[in-house]
Amino acid sequence: MCGLAGFISPGLAGEGELRARAAAMAGELRHRGPDDSGVWVDPSAGVGLGFRRLAVQDLSPEGHQPMLSACGRYVVVFNGEIYNFSGLRRELEPRGHRFRGHSDTEVMLAAIAEWGLEAAVKKFVGMFAIALWDRQNRMLHLVRDRLGIKPLYYGWSGKTFLFASELKAIRAHPDFVSEIDRDALAVFLRHGYICQPHSIYRGILKLRPGSMLSLIAGTPPQQVLPRPYWCIEELARNGAAQPFSGTETEGIEHLDELLRDAVRLRMVADVPLGAFLSGGIDSSTVVALMQRQSSRSVKTFTIGFYEGGFNEAAHAKAVARHLGTDHTELYVSPAEARAVIPKLPTLYDEPFADSSQIPTFLISELARSHVTVSLSGDGGDELFGGYTRYVSGFKAWNIIRTLPQPARRFSAWLLRGVKPEQWKSLLQFLPEKRRSRLSVDRLRKLREVISATDTDSFYLTQVSHWRHAGDVLVGSDEPATIFTEVAGRLKISDFRQRAMLLDSVAYLPDDILTKLDRASMGVSLEARVPILDHRVVQFAASLPLSMKIHKGKGKYVLRKLLYRYVPESLVERPKMGFDVPIGAWLRAPLREWAEDLLNEARLRREGFLRPEVARRYWKEHLSGRFDWSNQLWDLLMLQAWLAEWAPPAGV
């Protein structure tokens, strides 16, 4: 696990200057690779490649990057792991390839030399962001793994083409011009993250998962378009056309085999290895399969919170005890959790507002004090129907869509006309149990969902923080994203299947995996996600919906697999998530911090948020009339990022 950076600057031919710039970019990624660094340049093409290494496989100098292929044609910087490199090596050796060390990078280069880039990439089982310079064809290739586990940004600044694992490395190049993309902020306020292909900077994009990009020095930007080599939409179509036809038992058995192999491959490392364990279905499955294939106790890690409603440590401890892992738990005080907040703008490089970023960083920090690699259970919800919205949303939509459009519009109009105080007055006449289920916030949500006109607009009410970002943003229009593009061409009518696929192409890479990558890499920890092995993803796409959602519960087949290793009683409980009590913190210990960021004079000076709207939400939250924690966390993460990275007002 490492960090890469580079550029093509055709007018810059001096080797010393090329090296200095590549080294400066890579230097910003030291946290991703504290063990080694390297630079390679081609002065005749103005190419510079920089690298920071976290040594995980082949700790010797033979694993150093940038690495030159044995044939001399290719130079690569590569962030990630090719887990099946041993098998590929055995396939390549009879073809005449010889290897100096035992790194996956060396095998990668040999595979590309033997089969060509795209054919080789399709053989890789792993997570990767690759920058490959072809010295023969004078061409740069960028490649990102199928699910978007590893990040890769790219774009032009003038005539200079820039790319890197993180934006901070791109900012380090002297040709980079910092221009905030106000339209991308509208995407951020809707989702809580900036959805691909956009970034916070105009002209800098995220390379889409499962795609590659190729360019020759001097190629105009408009002529360089990513092309897919793998597509999760296609898997969904194929799965619907040719679904798995075996029995439930056969499905569980095949999933067990696939996941066991995925976990086995991700346990290969020349450094200490462990796993995150929350005690939920996904992480417990990963740990169970690790322990089954390990001759000694697997190291597992859990973060606990003193607030009972946010604490899963006791459940994780019970699972660890049953499996016999070497378990470490750390209870974090609210003050320790809040101490992470000042680090977030630097850690994430662009506005990012999933508040579970805080505990994800803390558990990464805990694990790094014991191991260099940690396996994680991310991906199970999207692949196997784990989010509650797949069940509750499906039920709600089936009711709402039967109502005539005029009735929906009239109901939404009525609900909009009722003030919060009036709702509270009406609710007090209901029984206490019903009253707790129909909070003012739930009624506000009902007002939004009842006005939905189709499946996608209903889905957006489930996932949007700000449905109309223009209400609070100045000078922005929400652009098309991977989410809107996929939704526009998706030929799936079932709400559950549609939502799972949309989550997989947007929420998974741009929120869940971004959160994991930045939190883990921020402390020089490699995080691996076996459930997102593309072979598991392919099988999951072929499973009928009944094997994913059964009797109102998601992840049915995954649960059944886990029960082979862990008693049902230890893992069956309501889904809690990995949250922190942001709403309560904003009313007390974080109030002064938030008040400063949302100061009216400050907002007017910066010119990004409408002060009257932001202040209204802030005051309503403080009063307790509404819980605006999600919306306010978006605004506060934007403001905190602006304080750290924005150019002076007026620029």
C-alpha cells in the first residue's frame, strides 16, 4: 500500500526540475508510504513519476518503486495489491520470465509485457491504482481497480497533466491552479461526499472504478476519455439474465468457497496482519474465515464508546471470544473522538461529511499500533442487501406509488404547511409508542418521500442530505455524476435491486471506500476488503433477490454462511452502524467550534453559503426543534475544509 503521483509537462525538459517536482508531489504522500520513496523521470517527454512506499510484500530493495520492467519498456508506480501474483508468476515463468524478488509489482510488469495492459489487468485479483509509462509508445496509462478501492485523481492545469493518489500531491505541483468547483459542492451537499467523476477542484477528476485512461504527451484534454475494462452494471444485467440456479445450500457453499479464497489471498503479507471487528455480520464473517485458515489467533480490533447507543464493543468481544482471536478493544472518550475533527480537512483533502469517518480513523489508529495490514468487512451491505432502506424503502415505495400523482402532490403540500410546533401539538395526542415512531423529523421525511414521482426520485429522498443544495449554496448547479448517468440508463425496475446497484457505483467507492482508504492510510495502515473481491461481486450479482433479502432481513445468504462459524445469537441484533453522536455534540462540546465556522460575517465574506439559511438550520438544531445533524455536518465539513485549503476570499 503506497502513494503515487506524477505529471506530464511537455515544456519542462530539465531532469533536475522534473525530479524536484515529482519528489515534492510524492513527499505530500509520506503518510501513505513511510518506508521508502522514489522518483523516475523522462526529460525528453517531460514525464515525472513519484512514489512513497509502505512495505508490505517483499520488504527488500527489490520491491522499490518506480520499477522498470525486465524488458525495459515499462515504468510503473502502483498503489495497492495484486493478491493472485503468486499464481500469475507460476503462469509467467514457463513463458521465459525471470524475477529478481518476490513483489507483486514485478509480476504485474511481467504480466503487462506478456499479455498487454488491458488483458493483464483483467487477470488481476486485487485493489490497485496504476500509473504506467510506456517508453516505447511514449504513452501514459492510468488504471483503477474494479470497485474503486484505491483512489486516483487526474486532470489538467494549463498544459500540464497531473495525477496522484490524493489531491494534496496535485496541489504540490507549481503549475496547479486552485479553483473550487462550486457545482461539485452541490453534489457534496446532496450526498455528503463528492461523487465521481468530480473533485472539489475544477479540472481535476476521479478516475472511475474499473476504467483506464491513456494519453500521449501533448494530447488535448477533450480527447482523453476513460474507457471501462470492467462494469458492475454489466454484471447486474448478466446476473438478471442468467441467475444462479442452485439451491440455497449450494449458494451458501459456493459463497463460502469464494470468500474463503478471497480472505486467504488477503492474508498474505510479510508484515503483521489483523482485522477490524465490529461484531456485525460482515466483519464477523471475514474474521471467522481468517481464523479458520490461520494456525494462530488472529489479531482483531474494536473501538468502544461510552455512549450506549453507539457502542458495539461488547458484541465484538463476544464474537472474538467465540472465535478465539487475539482481541484488542479501546474505549474512546467523547473528548478523544472530538480531537480527530481538526485532522479531517487534511485527511480527506476535499469536503467529506460521513461522521463515521471519526471512529474509522480511531480504529485504524488502534490497529496500526499492532499491525501493518488489517482486513475489513466493507461491501457486504451493497452486495447482499444489508441496508435497512432496501427493506423499509421498498415497503414505503410500494405504498406511495399506488397513490395518484395529484394525491401525492396535495399531501406533500399539506405537510409543507404544518409548522414544527403544530406537529408537536398533534403528536401529543397519539399513544407514546406511536408518538416515538412519528417524530417531527420522520414527518418531515414523509413530506419529502410522498412527493417522489418515480423510483429514482424516491431513492434520492433516502440518500440525500440536502435535496435542494441551491437553497443554501451560492452560485452552483448540480452537475451529472456517475449516479445520475447510471440511473438514467439502468433497466432494472425493482427498487431494491436498483438501489443496491446505485449504492455500489456511487456510495460504495465515493463514501465507504474513500473513508476507509483515507482513515487507514492516514496512519500508514493497509486496509484490505475481501468481500469486494471481484469474483465475490460477480457471484453476488447472479444471486436471486430471495437469497439476499428474506423475510424482511438483508444479507440472508451471508448470514447463513456466518452461522456455520458463529452462533446466530451472537450476531443477530438491529443494525447500529458506526456512528458518533454528532447531533448532541453540536449542542454542547462542539458548539463553539461550529458557531465560529457558521458565523454570519464569515459566511458573507467567504461567499459559498447563504448565511440566512445556514444560520436558520443552526438555530433550529440548537433549539432542539429539529435534528439537523446530517445537514449541519455537511456545512461544517465544508467550512472546515475552506478554512484549511481555500484560496483567500475573492480569488
